[in-house]
Amino acid sequence: MDLAWQTLAILAVVALVAGFLDTLAGGGGLLTLPALLLAGVPPLQALGTNKLQGSFGTGMATWQVLRRRRVRWDDARWPMLWAFLGSVAGSVAVQFADADALRILIPVVLAVIAAYFAFVPRAHHPPDHERMSAAPYEASVVPAIGAYDGAFGPGTGSLFALAGVTLRAYPLVRSTAVAKTLNFATNIASLAVFAIAGQMAWAVGGVMIAGQLVGAYVGSHVLFRVSPVVLRVLIVVMSVGMLMRYLLG
């Protein structure tokens, strides 16, 4: 589809900001998806294009955390595979699910994430001991969140970060870094489904990819310098923002 260059430039800037915020706290889709719809991109193409540009943002963040050894590839590859498979399952299952039931789940998930980080006094501190060992966590929790992303999407990065802190006893910054790798895997799986279905505005996505790459690159460098308290506040703000956007949209 053809859009004016001014509109494309605005979309690129929105993608840059979204890539930065998404790397730190999740919720970049809160900005990019409405921007695509307001630009006149049809809803299904907007969803597909959003996954396209978002995949490059999470891809950049994943490459950065792996390159800088903040997350080890040996530790990430199997959880990423589980996340990918869960996302594929969710993308397929949503085609047959009750739409009314699905609409209830998204605000519940967002409200839980926001409430936990807002009201639990030491939410950015991991528990003294992990509550699940690696194997069962990777084979159950990770694909379950992946399925959520494949079917819906809002808050997935924050949900991965929350699970890492509460169940695996990761520090919040590390859990957020791990979440980038898992979110990249779920995005790629969902992207494949939309691409096969032909629901892509490739030119628009290409412009937004440039913005996402820059935003995610900057965000991945800021991530390991930011205070966990600031990260906690960002997660709450983005989760509440997504919740309000969903309820009012």
C-alpha cells in the first residue's frame, strides 16, 4: 500500500521509541499497532506488519544481549525453542477459540503484571530460592507464555520478565534480558503465520524496521545501566498503558 512519506517518517519515529521502550520494559506494540491503524493500514495487515517490525526490534535486543554475554546462547537456545513452539500453537489455536473468552484474558494478564510490580514491595528483587527448576519451567511456563503471545501478544515481554523473577529467582535486569530472547522466538513464530497468510504491508514494515533497530540497539545498552527500580516503574507504566488502551479501544 502507498502512504505519504510524512506518514512513513512518523511511523519510523514511533517504531524507534517503541523499540527502545520494548527492550527495557515491553509494551512497544502499545505504540506501533495503533500508529499503523491510524495510518490507514487494514487491521489484519496492521497485526502482521506489527509482528514484522517488532521481530527486528527483539532480534536486535537478542543479538546484543548474546553478543555482550549478558545471556549465554547455551542457556537460551532451548527456552527459545519452547517459546517458538508455544507461539505456533497459540497462533493456530486462536483461529478456533471463542473470541469473547479471549477478550477477557488480555486485561487480566496486564492487570496482574501491573499489580505485582506496583504493590509487591520487593517485586524487583528475586526470591531467595528458585521456585521451579530449569527443565520444568522451560517445558511448561515458557511455551504457555509463548502461546499467549501467538494468540494475543500484549504484555508478553513483561510476562516473561515477571516469570523469570518469581519462578527462576532471576534479578529483574537479567530476567528482562532473557525475556528479549524468548520474545524474539515468539515473534518469529507469529510472524511466519502472518506471512504465510499474506497479511503484510512490506514497504511500511521496512520503514518501521529501521526505527526498531535503532531503538532496540540503544535500549539494549541502557538496559544494564538502568536501576531495577526504574525498570519496575517502566513495566508498571507500560502495562497500565496497554490495559487502558485495550479497555478504551
